[in-house]
Amino acid sequence: MCRNIKMLFNFDPPVTPDEIRAASLQFVRKISGFNKPSKANEEAFISAINAISSVSADLLNSLETNSPPKNRDEEAARLKARNVERFGDRKV
């Protein structure tokens, strides 16, 4: 899966529609192979983003958990530390 797609469930504060759309955009880019579609494919590209955003929002709203919500800042710091451990402190 694309590394740019972030987990969106069970965070405090909750996920926003913009975050869902950004993840949907990354997913469509990944599976289509297009970073930016041609004019001929633009309508299909945008339609797919909208459909995936809607389905993703429905999914996230219907999921349940007994786990406490994760703190966004703590989770980001944990992932950054893991990446430094895996790849070193290089700037890409």
C-alpha cells in the first residue's frame, strides 16, 4: 500500500473530511498510476476520488473499538522515530 496513506481511525481529534479526501486521492493515484490525469481521464479520476471518499467516511463512521483514541501528535512522533530507526536521519 502507498506509504502516504495514513491510518485514519480512532484518533483524537477525529478524522476530517479533508484527510479522508487526501487519503482517497493517494489511493486513486496509486492504483491508476497517474499523479495528475489527462483531460480525457479527469472526470473518471475525480469520480473515483469522490466515491472512495464517501465509502471511506461511511466505513470510519461505522467502525467501533474499545481502545482509547490515539493522540495525533504522539502517533506522528512514534512513526517518525520508527522511520529514523529504519532508515536513519536522512532528508529525502
